[in-house]
Amino acid sequence: MKKDVLQLPEGYGLKAVIDLQKNKKQAFAVNLCALLIAAVMVFIAAQFIPISSAYTGPISGLVKLCVIIAGMVAYILLHELVHGIFFYIFSGCKPFYGFSGLYAYAGSNAFYCRSHYIIIGLAPVVIWGLVLGVINIFMPRDWFWIVFIIQVINISGAAGDIYVFIRLLNMRGPVLVKDAGTSMEIFAYNRDAEEK
């Protein structure tokens, strides 16, 4: 059997549903973690480069604000594009994209094994974290915070992906994940079900 499949194989049953739009308790915990991550990142960075440095330099604060907004929009779209690329790499199944409220999402109709889904989930934060980190190193001091704010959104915004990663690590045995974009279903292999 291929690791990633387009139809749920026999012997697998629904183990868990993760839906941060409907499960308010999960959503609260993930959003609280995201805020804590953002606060810690901003606090640590401010010890080295004051936030006020963003208002210095030859370019006006309004231009920098527009760059931050454009960068945030571009980042959100690129984040979901990376999810979609990895969906396709592992299954050959064309991903789909959409918006739900304030959130953009990527989804797939395929079922992914644990290791592939972990890569799919964490790829954007790792790839864009490295890209933004390199950009930040070469930016002038007065542009540090403009790029770093997008990095904060990258890392804190991945709290949901990290939550799913932790849930998958804590599950025993083979699992398959189907990600509808706004929610996901995790199916676990049940040997007893196959024997019946």
C-alpha cells in the first residue's frame, strides 16, 4: 500500500477531528499559544533592536506600514501555497484553496500518512522562517522590525500546525490524515476491524 492514498483503506476508522473553527476550546488554546509566542519573540528582539528604530531612516512610517500590510497578505498566501505544494508532492492530488472568515486555507482530498502530514504541516513555518531570517540579517536596522513582524506572524501563526504536529506524535500506530482546509480528520488503523 502507498503511504498516501486517495481512498481510505480498510481497517481505518475515525480517531479524531480537529476543527479550530467549531471547537472553541481548542481554538482558544491555540490562539493563546500564538499570542504568547508572539509576545516572547517581540520581547526578546526588542532587547537587541528597539521597536522605535522602525520609525527612523529615510523612508516614512506610512510607507513601512504599507510594506508590512502587503508583506502580511503575501505571507498568508505563500504559507498556504507551500502547504498545497507539499499536498501535491506526496499524493499527486491537486490541492484546493479558499478563505474562511479571516483565514486562508489549503486542503486536499487525499489521505496522508503521519510523517508526510507532519512535513506538510510544518513546511511553511520552516521554509518561510529561514527565508525571513536571512532577509532580516541583511536588512538595514530601520527595516528590521518591518520584516520581523512578518516573521512573528509566521512563527506564532503556525501554532495550529504545531498543535496538530503534537497531536499526531501522541497517537500510536498507523494514522492517515485528511485535511479539508478548515478542519481535518485523523484515521487510525484498527487491526480488529480488518479481521471482522
